[in-house]
Amino acid sequence: MKFSGKDLAFAAAAVAVLVVVVLGTGKKLGPDVPDDNDHQAFFSQLAQGGKRVEVEKGCRSCHPMAELPEAHPHKEECMVCHQPG
């Protein structure tokens, strides 16, 4: 069986996509939530089955959006990027 140029180009593109996907999965989006006294209430809520969306509402009390770095996403889905430590 002989491979044409189109076959090789398709295979190269497929390998490139796989490399990008695999390398992108290891990227850490943000620092973990510290395991300290300030965050214990949030860890307790999560341990008791609290919904992530409800727990994240408490983040605003100490981390208002206006005080976050300019490059920070303007969403209040903290635990998508900041995992419990």
C-alpha cells in the first residue's frame, strides 16, 4: 500500500493536534486554594456536599473582582482554576 502526500499531510495534522491536546492538559490554570484557617469554612462546605457554585460566592468577600489582576478572567467560577489544596 502506497501513501500519497495527502495521507501524510493528514497524519501529520492528526499528530500535531494530539500533541497540542496532550501538552495542554498538564497546564495549571491557577494556584491551589491554600489549606489555611481563612479557607477552612469553604473546605468544610465542600466536604459536607456543598455545591461548588454556592461555595464560590463566599470568595468575593475576601477577593473582590476589582482587586484581582487585570489579566484575571471576569468570571466567578473560582474553583474551575483554583483547586482545593
